[in-house]
Amino acid sequence: MTDFALTPELLARYETVTAATAHEAMGRRGALDSAIKPIRSGMRVLGPAFTCVCPPGDNLTLHAALKLAKPGDVLVCAAAGFTEQGLFGDVMASAAKGKGLAGLIVDGGVRDASDIHRIGFPVFSRSISIKGAVKETLGPLNEQIVVGGELVSPGDLIIGDDDGVVVIPKALIAETADACLEREQKEIRFREALLQGNTTWEMLNLNALMEKKGSAFRL
């Protein structure tokens, strides 16, 4: 059995897919904690995960991940949800940008938010904190981890935008791409009908839902 390969063609199918669409297309799975958001509106991240684990207040492992990750990878860092440190700043963002990495997802804090935005490197974090980190303990690298309440394995697909972050397991990437396309086409038709004067009550057949719930309410 050969390892799964995320081909450029398959990755390209997700270029316009939102995190919310992917979440819904997978049966409402894969969403990281809603507190993990882009440090500036408009940031988007897409690519395979390169995972690491940092003890609270220690970014040594993140520096190692920055060295080992390949162009196009998304650094995904479990930091125990500890928000009172800046594990990643403008210096590391410059290195990541120069190496061609796709972004950072961290279940903790970052700093130098304005400079990171200026550099143009997508960063999604639980907090922004001016407090610096130490470099003392090397944690796991490119292993299965839990971030934001979700299991993330190396090579899983990460999508992040203003709404949040979703992880698509490697085994589901191809079929989820099909489900996302189907959902996007359905929503286009749905919005077109609404713009023609239909209401969500009609389109979602909510009278039938009221009947099913035993309610006499009808519109």
C-alpha cells in the first residue's frame, strides 16, 4: 500500500473552498475550536499539515518544525491552549515566508501581529501576546496530535479563513473535494432562488419541519 499523495491537481480543487463549506461537506466534522482565528481579517491558509507540539511558553519545537517543513506545508502547533506567550513572531514569519510555507495554525499565542500581516504570512492563533517564549524542551515533530479539539495527522489538509480552521483527514481529501463542489453548486442555485424573491422558509420547507415536530405553526 502506497502513502497518500496530495497532488497539485487535488489541492487546486480546494482553492475556492471555504472552511465552513468543507466542514459541512464532511458532515459537520473537522472544525477546530472557534477561538483559533486569523490574526488579521482576510488571511487564508491551505495546505498539508506539518505538526509539532510545544510545551507552554516554549517554542524550540516550532523552530525545528520551521526548519523541517517543506514548501507548501502548513505548520500546525499544539501548545496546550496556553495563550500567555508569543510562540511565533515577525522573525519566524519572515523565515516561513522565505521558505515558501503556507501558514501557521497554533493552539496558543503569537506576537508581532502587525509585522506578520505586513510580511504576508497567514497565521491563525488562539491569542496575541507580547510575552516571549523560551527554548528549552523539544517536543514531538510531525506526529499525530490534537489541536483545537481535533485530531491532526501529518499530511491532513488544513483550510483556514475568517470563519476559522478545518482539518480534512488524508483519507477523506478526495471525496470531500467532490462533496464541496456539490455543496457549492447547490448553494449557488439556492442563492439565485432567494434573489428571485423566494424565502428561506419556503426553500427549506420549514412548514414540513413544524408538522414533524407536532407544531401547528405554519407560514
